[in-house]
Amino acid sequence: MKLVLLSGGSGKRLWPLSNDARSKQFLKVLRDEDNNLQSMVQRVWSQLDKLGLTQSAVIATSKTQVEMIQSQIGKEVSLIVEPERRDTFPAIALAASYLYSHENAGRDEVVGVLPVDPYVDDKFFARLLDLEDIIKRSNSDIALMGVHPTFPSEKYGYIVPHVKHSSEDYVKVSHFKEKPHSEDAKLLLEQQALWNCGVFAFKLEKVISLLEEKGLPTSYEELLAKYSLLPKISFDYEVVEKTNNIIALPYDGNWKDLGTWNTLTEEMGTEIIGKANKSNDSYNTQIINELDIPISVLGLSNIIVAASPDGILVSDKDASPRVKELIGDLKQRPMYEERRWGWYRVLDHTKYEDQTEVLTKRINISAGKNLSYQYHNHRREVWTIVNGEGVLLINNEFKVIRPGDVVEIPMGTKHAVKAVIDLEFIEVQTGTQLVEEDNHRILLTWDEIEESVYVYSK
């Protein structure tokens, strides 16, 4: 059985910690077995690893999340990178073509699809493996996993079954009901409906034949080149709702979607992260502070305070699911990002009347990691080294940099840096186009960079 994990979304319900570059699954607010902070994707990946499932898993994601995934779970993970965001059907179709043409999976191979961020016990993934047997035994086209509801929730979709026969360990699906009102949810529980947790399985033939019917290639490289031709639609609408022979496998364990502040704080395991304190009469209140200034809460209960370079949220927990409505189409560049080499935080961004921009960042490169060998056509940079030690390559010369050093990088100058000890510096960019597209990368790894300079010097 092959597994496809879907990693997407902008996570606006967890603003201001989540943004287009750092979705909810990457927020390090949960605790692992050693009481260290971990993200949802780190938690799920470790659970899959315990069962030996990571070798058969791929993650379908967007270009903006690649470095974050590699930073948190390693470079060895197999990634299916969408050239553009086009919803879940194109992402799953691209992953299916990869399994079919790159990994030589047969058309009878069962593929399981799941979100990258469910909050579940380890036994959930053991139950997931039963989908392979059941989809073959039942002769169904699609097999879903459904969770037995613990209360009539209005937040989740429901899988409504036909009458279940006692000899079966699965149910035939009658239809689906999306996020019902409370009274309807109570009726659905009486019908033994299941929460739809977004987990399903199918034989590879199901998607490969659909691509063939649409006149689209089944080769991964060819489909990647024609990705824009795939309909921008969810897998539910494009495939599931057009399929009649669907069964569902009930799951009796704990399952939770940590997509809003009120649900996430229930599982955080701590009341305060970062520089913060609160009074003793502030009950059921959590503070997450990524800023360098302290936050204090006095006499306020049942609230969430979340602060990051992107903004500050103070919300009643019950109202927190509405944060997406509040921020609406708020557009701003991500102010904090994790990368394969470390992280950066935007300290200030100013645009003047003559269109000149000044962007100030605090950058931290982890020991042994490096920035790529690159140049910029539309900006100059000045680095002030504040901590650690590194090796700088500029104008084909290597030099050691330490706290107090100032590095000037004119437009068009090729440069790279590697951290010997965790290296931190303040970078000031000045120019007219301070965008990611002006990072022209020549070489990525330090071995390649050193070899290139050695060849050049000869």
C-alpha cells in the first residue's frame, strides 16, 4: 500500500502564526514524548515511522512548503511538488502518476490518501492499513475511514451509511452531509453516521484511467508539464461524488482536527510559549509569543493570545474559529519562515515614494548548513554579523566572518555563506524589487560551491 500525504493550505484560521509560507501543520506548539516542542507534521511523520510506513509514503505539497517540510522532517522524504496550487484532485492525480511511472506501482496497487496533520493516536495509522484489505475484499471503488462521533459537531462533514449488515466490518456509504446544523447533526448520529476525517483509499487504476479518459498523460514528467490543464477542483467533487460503490471503515479511537485556536490549545500541553506571563485569575488562557517583547495577561479567562512578526491576535476561544473571516483577504509578505538552512524573521519593511524599498531581516543559519551560491539583480545587501561564526564566499574568495563583521554585497555579486557555529546576522536589503524571484541560485550544496571555486581558481 502506498500513502499520499496532502500538505497544503494557508492556515488562516491560526493567524498570525500561520501564513502562506508556514501553514498550521508546521507550527511547533505540541509536545513530544520528551516534552520538546514539535509540529503536527513532525508528530504524524514520527507516528508513521514507528509503523515503518515512511518508506512507502510521499507528500504532495506546493513549492512554498518544500523547505519547511525538509527543515522539519528531513531531506529524504519523497515530495510531489505542484507547480501551482490547483486543489486536491490535481495534487492526487500528480502523485498517482508519480507512483505509476516513477515507482512502477501496478494499477491494482492500493493508494491511501490522508491529510498531513490529523491529531490521532498511533492505532489510527494501524487501522489505516486495513483499508488495503477491505478495498480488495469488498470490491469497492473507494474506501473511506470514518470516525465514530463523540458529540453532534457542526464543524465536520459526515459519512451517512446504508443499513449495516452484522457480518461486515465496514459500511456501505449512502451519501455525505457537510457541516450540518446542530439539530441535523443529532439526527445523523442516530443514523450511525461517521465523521469524515479526509482519509480514503483506491486502486491506482481509478485515477490513472481517469487521466486517460481526459486525454491527459499518465507519465509524471509529462503531467507536470501539463499541470495547468487539470481541472481546479477537489478530489471529493471530481471523483468521490461521481462514484457509487463506496464503503467506509469505522474508527473508534480519538481523532481531532486542530484547525482552529480553540481545538489546538486543547492539545498544546502548556499554557505559555515564549516571553509571557499571566495572573492566577486568568483561567483556561494560552499565550504563544514569537516576539522578543513580553506579553502579560491580567484577569482574562478563556482567551488565546498569539503574537508573531505577522501580527497579534487576542481572541475569546469560542470566537477564535472566526479569525479567518476577520482577517479576510489580508495581503502581506510572510514575516517569518523556516528554511532548509534555518530561519529568518522580517524586522522592518519600508517602501518610499520613489519606489525604493528597504527590508531588514534577522537571519539564523544552523551550524553546518549554508545559503546557496546566488546573486541579485535588483538589490544590494549589507550584513552585520551578530553571533556565531561562518565562512563567506564572495568574489570567488573565502573568508571567515564573526560577530562585528560587516559584509557589503552589491547588485550582481555572487555570494554564499556556511555556518560553522549557528550564525546570526542582520541583513538590510535595498532596491526596487525585494522579492524571492530575484534570488538567482547557481549552486545549492557547499560541496558543489567549493568544487566550483576550486575549478575556477585552476
